[in-house]
Amino acid sequence: MVLPHTYGAALFLMILSMLCWGSWANTQKLAGKWRFELFYYDYSFGVLLAATLYAFTFGTLGYDSLLFLDDLMQTGKRNIAFGFAGGVVFNLANMLLVAAISLAGLSVAFPVGVGTALVVGVIWNYALRPRGNPILLFAGVAIVVAAIIVDAVAYRMHASHQLRARIKAGQTKSTAKGISPKGIILCIVSGLLMGSFFPLVEMGKGNPGGVEMGPYAIGFVFAVGVFLSTFVFNLFFMNLPVEGEPVEILDFFKGSVRQHLLGVLGGVIWATGTIANFVAASAPEEVQIGPATSYALGQGATMVSALWGLLVWKEFAGADQRVMNLIILMLLLFITGLTMISIAPLFVGG
């Protein structure tokens, strides 16, 4: 299999992971009014498709450790169970996060959900395999969380300004609705689950010194968990949607070719980032890239998605100067936090 042997190569993979995780949702936006529950079937297939392709290419080339099929065949049932469970846990967390967005709004769901996931994931991953300077790592995580909070404040201020403008123009008489307690609960549960999937993947690899499962094999098993659990979880969300009317399974076949292809593409993009993250976390010991650093950098995807909304989808069009100042502060905090996380492995003895 192909693994990074320099810190620069591993850092490239982590940045690729962050970009992919923060960009896949654009495919859902491009799909138009296609319901998320229906989009998710294609998305999960795209995840499995990409993981399989990478396993039989990068996981079968090179000279690092075992090849994909050999790796998979020599792996114990316990490793496979942890990898599969990681995919199932992630899938449920991802669906709950989307449900939370419907109830509490994007500005609340992402900071609460992803912020919780970032803290839980980094602490758990570092406890499993401590690598890198902990002061730089955890300080960087705290700054990234602060950036997420600033982004949330900016988003809410802008939404409030838009609402007042519509009321003044006579377009609506309603005031902003309160945040549903159910939405907050879903955010927290989603964050706890989202922060737990990566440690499950690490446990699936096995303990150092024992039988370890390579990143391409664990990525494939993880993708199988995502794909199969979709058919279980999605039935619940389709019949008891948090927003809108129940969806029939036959509605899936009413989608256009473009909508189905966008769903598959979204899964491929997300899986590319995930495999890149798994591979970076599996770099040789001398590279000093641990799962905590790899996961933390990947969670910078929240800010990447914010940039997509700002620069491409123009979600902050017409924002006043206070909001723009907060956005600038968010970007500065984001860059500072990610820089500290990125250099943490280089100062092991600091």
C-alpha cells in the first residue's frame, strides 16, 4: 500500500481531507430541491465506490506493509467490527446533524455539533495514540472552536439583520423563532457520535505491536458500514422526518440523472477526504502524525464550508460592517488554530 513517508506528504493529505470534508455538501446544494433522505442513498453508494477504488489502487500498489486484500484477510474479526462500527456511528451522527440543522438552524447546529465533535475526538484520539506537542495541539483546537463560534455569531447577526429588513419591507410580520430544545439535543448527540467514530477506526487498526489493519482496509470496512446502515437509519428519517412530509422509497426513482450523479459525487468527495485522513494518521512512527492531529485538521472542514457559503453561495451578501469584521476575525482564528495543529508534530519535545 502507499503511505506518506515525510511530514510534508502527510500534511498534504490532511489538508486534502479538510478540503473534501468541507466541500462535499456543495453537491447537495447543486441538487436543488432533492430531499436529503433521497440524496443520501446515492451519497452512501459514492462513499463505498470511492473506498473500493482506492483500496484496489493505492491500497494495492507500493511496498508499505501488506496489500489491501492480504491486509483484509489477515485482519481479526475484532478489527473489522470496530471499523464497521465506526462507519455506522459516523453515519448516524451525520444524519442527526442534518436533522439538527432543520430544527435549530445552520448557525447553531454546526458550532454546537462540530465543536463538540472536535473536542471529544481530539481528546480521545490523543489518549489512544499520543503524538505531537499537546500544548500546541490543544491550544490550536481551542482556537479553531473559537473560530467556529465567531462564525456562528456572524451568521446569526446576518440572519437577524435580514429578518428585520423583511419586516420593515412588509414581507413578513413574524419574528425569529426560538431554538428548539430538541434541535440542541440532536446537536450534542451528533457531536458526541461524530467525535467517536475516528477513535473507533483507530481501535479497529489494532494495538501497536500487534496485528494492525491498514488505512485502506479499514477505510473499505468503514465505507461498508456507512452504506449498509443507510438503509436502516434512512427508513426512520423518511417515515418520521424532522421537517416536511414523509418520503416514499419510490420517490428515489423520480430523481433526475443529474441529481443521482451529484449524490454519488458527494460521496466520492467525502470518501476521498476520509481515506486521505486515515492514510495520514497511519504514517510511519518517525513522521509523528497522530490520529489527534489528523482528525483535528480534518474538522477544519467547518470553516471550509463557511468559505464556500461566503465566496460562492453569497450567504453573507449585503452583510453590514460588524458582520464582515466577525468574518475576518473568524478567518484569522481559523488560520492560526490550524497552523498550531499543523506544527504540533514538529515540536514533540516542546
